[in-house]
Amino acid sequence: MELKDLGFDKWFLDQKIDLQYPGLNIARITAVDRDSYLIRNGKNEVFAELSGRFTFHVESNTDFPCVGDWVLAQYYDSDSFAIIQEIFPRKSFLRRKSAGKKIDYQMIASNIDFAFIVQSCDSNFNLRRLERYLVMVNEGNIEPIFLLTKADLVSLEKLDKMIFEVRRSNINCKIIAMSNNTNFGLDQVRQVLEPGKTYCLLGSSGVGKTTLLNKLIGQDLFKTNTIRNKDSKGRHTTARRQLIILKNGAMIIDTPGMRELGTINADKGINESFSEIQVLVENCRFTDCTHTQETGCALLSAVKNGELSEERYQSYLKLIKESEYNNMSYVEKRKKDRKFGKFIKSAMKQIKKNE
Ligand SMILES: Nc1nc2c(ncn2[C@@H]2O[C@H](COP(=O)(O)OP(=O)(O)OP(=O)(O)O)[C@@H](O)[C@H]2O)c(=O)[nH]1
Ligand SMILES: [Mg+2]
Ligand SMILES: [Zn+2]
């Protein structure tokens, strides 16, 4: 196996990070457990830790390696253990904002080509939640695929209606309806899995992500659970993220179900996920329109004449509001940073004067 089979393509080569660190080896993070890592190169998969220098330079949560990252590492003890020295820039990423006012993100995974946004056909199906996931995926430069699982639980008419609702909301990504119980649609899932590409499974707890992964692997390697049997602490069945290489060479990352997506701070993601609204916004006659009460607003008239659904319009406004709020606190943070920068500068001047 070569690095390119693990997804190391021209984009990473062009970063030329490895040239700055001759003697180090390129490897990909396949699992993270607190401060230990599993990393994989063309040869094998070994435990690794971060170098002291790396940890020293960390400024925020997102600087730490996550599953999917490419790193440079020094191997020891006849290649049985490694120290991570440097991380490659991320081609794509999945992250969510941590709770609280501070702008801080939690990395979910990186360098993913396609994200399966998974919902089950029962009560889990929800367009608003789908939109939130789409924002997160689009923001991270990842191509979304909507996976409707447990199709065995509903009639074909009901299934068609759900897909129709998704399309009516102007969501244009690929949709696959499938069932782990009857294998309906499983071939369609297999068809999108290309060797050398990285996929991830996203969605609420209990929608069948791990069941699907086991199917694709061909054995019950990972634990699944009925929702009824979930432990009393309400913990998810899948507890950690891990990058698995399938027989055909595609890579897939299973993630624990997310109860909350975190708040949105993602203009790019919103604009891509609501592209039909973006067109209306650009055509709105007021540049500073709030699109909530202005007479002649393009969005409001689209809602009025039925071109744009009320739900989708509300959903858009809500996400924009949330994003604006978060951007605001980001600016505030930047202001503080600048003040701090000035403080450092004047302190340095002072030191120089006294020398
Ligand atoms: N009827 C039906 N049940 C399914 C299907 N796929 C999975 N299940 C069941 O749904 C339950 C939850 O499946 P998991 O695969 O553990 O769900 P998960 O998405 O990995 O959940 P977390 O790991 O907690 O995020 C299990 O009891 C599965 O047997 C399906 O296609 N149809
Ligand atoms: Mg799971
Ligand atoms: Zn407007």
C-alpha cells in the first residue's frame, strides 16, 4: 500500500511541508484517544504521541490532530512507535462550534471527500436537521450524500414523499434510500465508494451508521445497539472515531451520533446550502435588507407567491442570525487579540529601551 492509496494526493504534496522536515515520515491519523494517536503509513499502523514542541505551539483545540489528518512523524523502536512533529494543512474538515460564547471549535474529522448525512426513515427524518448538517459539510469543503436508512420501516409511497420533500427544499445532493435489514439500496451505497477516497458517517444516534459500516466490512466488527438498550447514561454506542479501510480501498470514518450540532458560524456553508435563497438575496432591491419586513423584499415576495417555502425561509433566517451572532463575537475576540498584540509590541519596545 502506498500513501496515495490512503488519500495522500497532489494537494498535500503541493503544500511541500515534508520538504521542510527531511527524515520524517508522512502518515495519516486513523484514531485518537485523548493524547494517544494511531497513525498509518504505507507499511503499518502504530501508536504515536505528540512531540513537546508541537504541544507547545498549540493555540486552540483545532490545532491538535484529528482523525483523517496527515502528519509528519519520527518513527522509533524499529518502527513500532512514533512521535508526531508536524501536521499538514487540511484539505477539508468537519468541525462544530463548542458550546459557550468563546469562539472555539471541536474538530470531528478532516480530509474527507464525501460525507454521508444519515437519517432513518422513521421519526428521525427531519429537513431542518438535514439543512444544519449540509451547512457544516459545505463549510468544510466536503461533498454531501444524503442517506435515508431503515427504508424497511416505511412504505415506498412514504419513502417517495420524503425524497420529494427534500427536493422541494432545493436540496440537490445525491440521495440514497437503503435498509440494513433487507439490503435494499446497499449496492447504491457501494457504488459511491471509490478507492483512495475518504467518507464519513454523520447523523443522530441510532440511525444505523455502524450497522452500515459492519455491512460494508462484511462482519460485525463494531458494536451496534438498539436504542432501547443504550446505557442509562444515554451514551452513544459508537464512542470514538476511527478511520477504516474497506476491502475495495475506500476509507470510512464512523462517528458517534451527535445530539447537537453546535451553533452555526458558517456563511459559506449557509450560502451553498441555500443557494436558491442566495439568488433571491442578490436580487433583493435593498442591500441592507433584513428580509423580514421590508416591502418589496425579494425573499418576502417569494414566500408570498409560494416560490419559497415558509419553513425554508425561517430556517435560513435562523441560521443567518446564529451565524451573525457568532461572527460578532469573533470580531470581538479579534479586537482583544489586537489589543494584546499592541501590548506585546509596546512591552518589547520598553525592553529594548532598557537594554
Ligand atoms: N429496521 C432497521 N433497523 C436498523 C437498520 N439499520 C440499523 N438498524 C438498527 O438500529 C439500531 C441502531 O443502530 P447503530 O448502527 O448502532 O446506530 P448508530 O447510528 O451507529 O448509533 P450511534 O453509534 O449511537 O451513533 C440497531 O438496533 C440496528 O439493528 C435498518 O436498516 N432497518
Ligand atoms: Mg454507531
Ligand atoms: Zn430582502
